[in-house]
Amino acid sequence: MKSSLTLFLGLGLTLTTTLHAQDGQPKREYTNFQDTTFQLSEISVTAKRPMQVEVMKLGVPAAYLPVTTNTLPSRLLANHGITNIQDAARFLPGVRVQTSYGAFQQISIRGFDHSIIMVDGVRDERSSINNSYPFMDLTSVERIELLKGPASVLYGQSAVGGVLNIVRKAPTAQQHVNARVAYGSYQNLQTTLGFGGRLFGPLNYSANFNYQTQDGWRDNAMRRLSGYLALGGKLSEADELDIRIGALRDFYPTEIGLPDVMPADIYRTADDTKAYDRGDMLPGLDKKARYNSESDFMYNRNFNASIMWRHTFGEAARLTDKLSYTYDDIDYFGTEDLAYLTSDKPIYKHYYKSGNRKVYINLDSLRYDFPLRFEHIARTWNNQLELNGRFATGSVKHNYLGGYSLIALYRNSFSGYDLGKDVYGPGLTGIGSVYNPHSIGWMETRFSKAFVSRIYMHGFYLQDLLELNEKLKMLLAGRYDLYSYKRVSGVPTIDGRAEFEMPADSLFTRTATSTFSFRTGLVYIPVQPLSLFASVGSYFKPDNTTYSDNTRYFDRNGREFFPNKDSRKIFDPERGIQVEVGARYELDDKLSADFSLFYINRENERQYMAYKGEVINGEKLDKYVVGQVGRMDSRGFDLELTYRPIRGLSLTAGYGYTDTRLRKIATNPYLDGENLVGKRYAYSPLHSFYVYADYTIREGVLRGLGFNFDVTYQDEVYRDFSNTSTFPSYWMTDASISYRLPNRVRLRLNVNNVFNTDYYNEALDSQYVPGMPRNFLISAAYSL
């Protein structure tokens, strides 16, 4: 039977190459960030590609840029069997990814969350409203670029700690076919297939198809399906076209973790002796056991498309327009809280103290609480119009970029939180067992309300990299943003579906912000392998708080204030600035090193301090409490070193020190600022470290045999502002062995968590999620 494949895997590679001729041919320095033609005789030449980063949009060697960048190539991802962003982030200094609810990824860079992720240079606007969301698999990725420090000057609001750019495979004229199938622990099946090359005329293509299914080590089965197609090429000497289309349909298990750690010191009712300390986990829990409701689910459906046209007028000017559209649907239902049964009467074997009273607690049974049903549907339009080029004023060379960015996000969120009406069924009142979890019964859901929001952002930016001479470079960049946000909540749905009648425009509440961002820096190159740099840059994050009769507002000085109902701004934008110095060293292909020392200051952070219905100081709150809490900063350094002592062997190590703390917190009736000053920021490890080695035997009878090994370390991570709850530190070791057969097939065995480390890196409130134990993956890959 003849089978047809409709989605393909492509290995696109966009390289700007600087050639160094040997055997008498004069050495050519970098001359232009656009395509450059060299006339070569029939002699032996070697080609060396200076590292460049697309995320900076200038096309110059990284050694010319006064910023810190890191790059993860697809080769590293393939060698280590990485297809998820949380696994890839282990090899980026200063970056941490936390997964919540089973699929929502929250990314922090240099201690700050709400970090911006981009795909092919286009912002993922879901981070404009939420700081966590499911993310695509990495099977279609060519490389991952990390730009550290404030990046608002290029990419707009919220880019404080840095920007992560996912670069997918580009169309390529080279014909190729790739296929991979893998099977591993817990029925983990992965298949990736694709090909690319010349399509017709000037058009090339690259495509990818990926399917993965896994039962999961805690019976948390998942399915992932994605496809990607890229078309493009040079239509003429001056015109270039690039079209990219991607889609995914993923199902994730929701994840609520194990039963709560102890809320306080626990005592035995029989004799008042202490049984457990506060924060202890119950002994004897089966970490493979799954406590979620049988009705829980989470789907992510996504479609994205972009078209880029570029016209080159000459060396001095190149005009690019890129239009993209993304549809994203996150459909979720999860029973999130596992609550021990409690009583004021001594009917249970244990108790804890709450003030002067005893609360008796049943540590054998659980009540399944807080079933949460929502669906977020977001449609985003993004257009970037840019003009860049190269010219000279006297002896100074300019590499400039000017642009206008328009972003429009239309987001409709549907909720069904009314228990008994929106969520119903026998599982709503189910009681479960701590040591023998079982079905608590099914539940059905519907939507009752919609939350409608719209975001519009206009950005005007200009940056210029000045080559003052061979040793000294200067970057000057500025951006002006106009940001507006409007929302309306409580819109009734139609028959419980994800549908509603659009409310009148007059019912929307609004905020608006405009601001200027900048970045400037110097690079000094004393000798060719070494470059030294210093930079300073700013960022902003608009505040989307709108007026509500159900909210009390506190300013950054701890004073309550009463905004006008028609006010377009409740709080000032969050602002920050970073100062950074660093060095790069690259000696041929043997040794490269990057070091940076940074300080980031962030002000006007806004937080919910108390929720309606909470009891604080004996008072049951009839309103929400929200306010700006003051100032925090992050200071530290990053180091990355790569050494290739012999052909086929590569050693890379990285270390990040990130000390992020609350520096100034205003005290108010709902926030004890004095006791929080100096506390470490939640979810930011102080130390992170990794080392990995890749070795492939190139000669002899063992030619084609390869080995990969990596060790990563994450320091203790605080989970709250008061620094009372933590994820303990841990080391992780992975290894693999592979062999390339003569028929272009490579066999590989990956063993993850080699030493079976017991660790926790995510939680839902006080319900910790254990990390996966030792597991393996066997794969066979074919490439032509």
C-alpha cells in the first residue's frame, strides 16, 4: 500500500557566512550584515560563521553587540532527546521554567517572570495577560535564542529579565528527508517525519509533522500533535518571500499533585505528642498515584500563520514587512484542591492549632474542592514594518534599524465557577482516600460568564550600531509605545456554550499608557578573540487594572486611594532599568566563553493582597484588595564556557547566580511590608549550573559511536514572598549513547535521571508534584 505524507520535517538553516581564505588568499573581515559576494579562486578555503543572533535584528556578529545572548542549536536538543521548553531551559543560565496544572509553563529570566517568548521574532501575546500558558513542542525548531536584560526597546512591554526567541526551520533548497521514531518508559511513543527542498521555481519548502503519546508515570496520559510548513525563496534579486504555517492540537492531563504538606505542626489526639512538623509530607504516599478527578481535562488548540516580504534597495536600505496571525484556544477543567477533612470536635486522630483553638484533621481522607472551569480563546494580529541598512558618515559605519509594530489581541475568556449550576454531578461532593486514591464520580460543566478583553499596542523604534573603528562599537536604541487595554466582565453566555453577544462599547472599562524605552551600550575589542561590553537599558510593563466597585486600592506608599470610575489609569506602569557589563572570548572553534555581570531594578509591581471572602484580622472581606507593593531588584552574573579540545568532542558548562529580592515594601493593613523587605523573590533559584559533553568517534572501527552526558543543578527555590515554603535543591544527570549505521540511520538510547533523584519542581498551592524518576527512551532516526 502506498502511503502519503502531508506534513513534513525540514532542516532549514539561515546562515550569514564570513569566509577566511588560506594559502595566500587575504583574510576578509566582516563587511555587511546583508548578503555579500566573495570572488574565490580554485584554492583550498575554510569557512567560519561568526555567531549571530536573529533576536537583535542587526545581522552583525555577536561580538559587536553590548548584550548577553545564548543559543541552543537543534543538534543539542536532538542529542539529549529534548522536545519541551522546560527541559531546554536547563541549559540556559539564569532561566527557569515551572510547569503548573500539568501544562502551563511559567518562564522567568534573571529572576523575573512574565518573560516574553517569541516564535520567529513574533511575540506570543498570551503573556500580556497571563504569565503561564502551554507551549509548542520543539521538533520544528532550528535553535533557541536568549536575549537577556530589558528588551522593550525592540519588542515592547513586559520584556524585563529577557526575551526567548524560538526560531523554526526555514525553507531550504537542499533536498532532505528526516524521520524519527522513539519509544520509552511509561509507553512514551514519539514520531517525527518530514522533508524539504526545492518546490518549484524560486520557492523552497521545509515541513514537519510530530505526534507523541504517553501514558505518563503517574497515569497522566498526554497526546501532542503538531504540523509546520515553511515556504519561501528569492523571487528576484531584490525580493524575498517567507510564509510559515503551524498548527497543534495537544491534550494534557491536569496535575494537582499529592495531598497537602502539613499546614502546621500536627499532634496526636490521644496523647498530644507531635506527629509531624509544619511542611512535612505524609509518609508512605505512592508518588505514582494520581489524585485528579476523572473528569479533568486540558486541551490546547493553536493555529498560526505569517507572511514576510523583503525588498532590498541596496546596501543602504532593506524594507521588510511581516504580518502574522495566531489563534489559540486553552480549554481547561480541573478539580484543583485536595482538602483534608477537619472538625472542631475530637473525632479524628490528629489535630493542629489555629490560634487558641484545636482543629481536628483526618489524614486518611480527602475532600475534592474548587473545580475550576475556563476557556481562553485569543486571536492576535501582529505586523512589523522595518527598514534597515548600512551606511557610513566619514569613518563611522552605521548598522541601523527603524520600525513600526502594531499588535492587536482579542481575547474572550469563558468561566463556569458556580458550583451546582455550572459544575454538577456526583464528583462535586466526592470523598477520596489518601493512600488508595480512586474515582470520586463524574462531573459535567457549562459556562455562565464571559470576560472580554482587547489590547492594542503601537510601537515606534530606532536603533543604530555604530562601528566607530575596528576596536570600538556603540549601540543607541530608543522606542516609544502607545498601549491601550479595555475589558468587560460578567457577560452572560448563550445556553452555557462558549458564545455571547458582544456588549456595547460603552460598557468596557479602559486603561491607556504611553512610554519611552531606551538601550545604549559600548563594545571594546582589544584583540580579535576578545570583546568587552557595557550597557544600560530600560523596560516597562503597563498596568491593566481597571476600576471596580468590589476592589480597594493601595498605592506604593501603603495608602488607600479612591480612583475615579472614569479614570484611564489606576496604577502607574511597572518600570525597570538594567546595568550590565560583560566579556566574550572566541578562539577559532576551540574555545568560547561568555561572562556578564548585571543589576536590574524593578518598581511599581502590583499584586492582589487579599481576596473577597477572606478572613483577615477577624474581618471577612467584602472586597478585593490590590495595590502596588514597592521595589525589587535582581543582581548577579552568568557564565558560559565551551571547549572543543579534539575533533568530535565538545564540552559546555554554564553557571548562573541570580539574587532577586524585595527591597522596598509599603506596609498597609493587608501587607506587613517590614517583614518582607530583603526576602528572596519567589520561584528564582540563587544558583543554577549545568555541564554537558558530546563526543562522537570519527575514525576507526567504532566510527559513528557517540556519547552524550549532562549534569544540571537547581538551587533551593522559595515558593512565596515570606520565604516559608521551598522546593529543595537537586542535581539531575542524564546520559545517552548512539551509533550511526552506514545506511544513515542513527540509533540512540537516552537515560534520564540516571541516579533516580527524588525531586520537586512544581506544586499547586501546598500540593507538591513529584518529578519523574529514572526513565529511558530508545530512538531510531534517519536523515538524507
